[in-house]
Amino acid sequence: MDAALRAEDRDPATLRRTVGMDADRPGDLAGVIDAYERLGIDDLIIRLAPGTRDALDRLASALGSRGH
């Protein structure tokens, strides 16, 4: 993507990068979020499935454990 932007004389920093992901499996959700951040993703859209209070609590816990 960066090369394509540079080829068009556009600064890659001017492009916001957004990724959507499903948070429907147990696992290291905080680690996955951190990995996307390391890749330079600006916005992460997280779909909680099932859309339950427990899933929302799991997301809140993952975000809280990141220390940002």
C-alpha cells in the first residue's frame, strides 16, 4: 500500500488504515489488538459475537490490560 501511495505522490501517513475483526473466540484478544497496532492500523472495528455482556466485558478487560 505504501508503495502504491508513493507512486501517486501521496504520503502514506495521510491514509488511515482500518481493519475489522471478529472477537468470537477465546484467546489473547489484547495480543491481537496489539499486533494490529504494530502493523500501523489506525482504527480497529471489533465485532463481538455473541453480542453479550460477557463478550463486552472480555473486550473491556483486553483493552484495560494493554496499558494505553
